[in-house]
Amino acid sequence: MSFNSITLLSLTDQTNHIDGKKCTLFALRFQSDAKEWCMVKQLGDFNLLLNALRLTSTDCKLKLPTKNMFDPSFGRKRLKQLKAFINELITDPQYLEQDCVKKFLGLDQLCPPGLPLTAQVDMETTEAKRAIPEDFVLVKKIGMGAFGQVYLANSRTTNGVFAIKVLKKKQQIERPSGVQQVMSERNVLIKSLQHPFLCKLRYTFQSASMLFFVMDYVNGGELYSYIQRERFTEERAKFYVAEIACALGYLHSEKIIYRDLKPENILLDGQGHIVLTDFGLCTNADGVQETGTVCGTPEYLAPESIRAGEYSYAVDWWGLGTVFYEMLYGLPPFFDTNRRKMHEAVLMKPVKLGDNISEEAKQLLLGLLHKSKEERLGSRLDFEEIRSHCFFRKMDWAALLARRIRPPFTPLVSSLADTRHVAPEFTCLPISASVINSIERLGRSDTSLFMDDTFSGFTYNPAAVLGK
């Protein structure tokens, strides 16, 4: 992928609540000849970047907004100065080639290292309009669970295709930790904007009775459905495991434990790349890497989770091991229809490996499925241990992250809105009238009227990406 120019399309701000603290998020939209992408930053990220540049360049003349601007137009002036900061950053080669700048702009994930970059600034760009609930038309139901439903939706103004997850506030309030999990999922999804293998959140809305997550629709189907059809070759499994590991490593770098890795939560996009979704069980480690809350799907629980003991990021590497095993053998490693026997096997029995896989694959499985979380692969250096394992000796990780490695399998899809890979038991169901009425009542009214203290900070509405 090449970048002959980079343009700042828009920079917008919004006040949000993250981990219970009020802060301002800045949504930056960029465009190159090959791609558009969005980055979400806090003001502290700008300060860290400026400090890094000053360490590497004695003549750095970049400036950020001062802190003593308390006049009523402070927000507008701050945005103007931040735009000037970004525009100078992307037009000056001495800044653009710095690794810290590439990381800040997301270029380290979008293009190969060492590629020359030039930029142009669109001085006429105006602010994109913000989305409203009325912008979306529900097409059909594509999923449902104990606490929510998911709908395919089209944009009324563009060709954009989205998946809208709808939750009832009452159910979330009544279930243990329900509100906390909803807010955690929302915050994780915002952070996921920066990674190619994580589901992208576009907006969140709320009505008096419901919560709405508007996300990119992924049309290639669940990894689970493909595993049910056939066992994967080792090379095919290697590709998926590598992309999943990249996604988990990114979450861990953001101090997030995923906790629910399973084939049903791994989607394939239209090109065949993985997209990790459903962040409802994520927890924020927040500097303390041990937690004792039991959650997850029984077949994929790590030994420490079954014991209801303390666990850390290592539970996700166990999950990766179970999914890898299932790709190769068709079932999770200790599967039994009797849950008690299955958990006993997880705790006590060694994993059985057939002779149809390489020695390197066996070593990776044994490392990921080590019953001791302290000895498990990934427990010390996290993703770097997986990345450096002999099983991935020939893997070009930079190319993988930039999506430059051709997937071993391409799902059959005819359009962005193709639902052939969605289970018919969902698509044949009618759209809930209460959901339609809730969206219609929101209409073009001030959505702040529907915000309440229970879900304070839930709404997320950056510059519109309705055509994406």
C-alpha cells in the first residue's frame, strides 16, 4: 500500500467519560491516495508526541494550545490550533518520517516501514456533519442474544452499511455489572478504531429505554461456521492465529483483557481477514494485571478462570490456544458434553495432539495451553513471546499488520450488505417494533434529552463516516 499524499479531512472534539473520568476525545480523519482512516486521541497524546519530537529535534517549532485560554471560544480556538499542529506535522518531511509521528498518525499500521511519505493539506475542508439516529434504516435482524439484538442497517444519505447492536437499558441495569460491562464495551470499541483486526465503532446513541452501538458490518461470516465445515490446514490456521494475536496484543497494550475469545466472536471480512468483535466481557486491567471475576464461555475457560482465582492477560493466550486447536481438530481441546468432566480435564489432563501437525505447531499449542498461567506462553512478554515463536519464523508481521499478506481463503460475498453468511434463523425474524419506535422517537431531536446518569458518557458521535 502506498501513500503519495496525506490530507487531514477533519478534526472534531467531544466530551466523554472513560473509566469514570470526564475527558475530551479528538477524532481525526485522514485520507491518502489509497485509504481513509480515523484516529481517536486525547490531549495527552498530543503532548507526548510533542515531547518526543523535541527530544529528537532541537529546532522543533511545533506548538500546542496554551492552557490559559478560558474565554468562551476556547474550544473553537483549541481545535484551530490543533489543526495547525497536525497540518504542519504532515507537511514537513522531517516530522513525517519520525517513528513517533507515524505511530501517532496510524501510519505504522497502514504502510510498510521506510516508505517515503509526502502530504498535502486541504485548506478548504469543512467539518463533516454529525450523525443522528434518523440517518439509519434497519434492514433485517442479523443476530441476537440474552441481552441484545443486532440489525443490518443502511445509511439514508450514502451507501454505508452498518451493524447496529441494540440493548435494553432495563436489562442492563438489572443484571450484575451490566452497566459497567456496557460502558466497558463502549470504551474498548473506541480504542479499537486504531487496529485493523478489531471491530470498528462509528457511533453510540441512547433513547429513554435503549442503547445503540453503530459499528461496521462485517460480511464474511463467523470463523465458527467455517470450522464446522472443515478442519483447517496448518498454514490457514497460522494466518488466522497471527492476526488474532495481533489484535489481542493491541488490547493488552491498552490494558484490556478480552476474556471471551471463541470462534463465534471472530468474523471474516469480505477479503478474508479476521475481525475480533463482541467486547462485552472485556475488563480494564488499569495497571493491575490480576482480577478474580469469573466470566467467559465454558469450553474456552482457562484453568485459573475455572478455579475462580486471580487471572491476567494470560487467559487470552489460553483462549488463543483453544481456538488454534479447534481450527486444526474441529473441537476445543478438552470438550465434553458434561461440563464438570470438561472442566476436570482442563484442570488435570494433558492436551492430546495428533501427528498430523508440525512440531512447531505442537510446541505453540503446548505453550499456549500450559495449565500454569505463570508458565504459559505470553505470560512474561505478552504478544512478543507469540510473535517470536518458531511457529511464526517466516511470518512478516509488518506486512500482516498492514493487511498486505493475502488471506488463504476469501469468503463468497456479492456486496457489502451480503448476509448469506448470517444464520437464517436470525434473518427470517422481524425487526422489533419497539426498536423502530425508539429510533423514530429520537428522530432529529436533541439526543441529550435521553441521557441519564446511569449511562452518563455513553453517547459517542464524532464526525460522520456514513459512507465508510
